[in-house]
Amino acid sequence: MDKKTKNVFFDIEMLRRRLIRPYFIELGLTVGQGQPRILKELREHGIMNQKELADACLMDVTTMSRTLDRMEKDGLLKRENNLLDTIPSKQAVDF
């Protein structure tokens, strides 16, 4: 892909972000923390544990855990203990 085409795609992406950001903020989503992507993955794949969700969103597991804590506190999702794991963990359940 040539430089001019890359620049056009970059400009389109920046415009998309600028236009959609106010709607995410209105919904209480923090775009920089990947919250819209997390909700998208949960909507598409259903219940996921934190590791699966972190992998799908290309995020560090610790960052994912902190982000899910905030999202749960804000009522954007619900987490439950995964009773099937031998090592206690939590799984995210879509809103």
C-alpha cells in the first residue's frame, strides 16, 4: 500500500473516532481503555474468562482486570466466579 493510501485510511479512522467518541462518552464508556471493544467481544462471543477476553482485545491481563473492575462498578457488565476452574478466577458476563 502506498503512503498516500495509508494517509487516506488514517484520516478516515481519525474522523470516525472523532464522530463516534461523544456517543461512547454519553453511554459512559471510556474509549481509551478499550471498553467499547470489550463489550463488542462479549456481545459476539458470550461469556468469556478474563484471559480469553484480554487475548481477544489484545490487552494485558492486569489491565483487563482493572478495566473490568471499573466497568462492573459502572454497571456496564457483570462478573461471576467461574466454578469450573480449578484455580479461582472470574469470568465476564455481557451486560
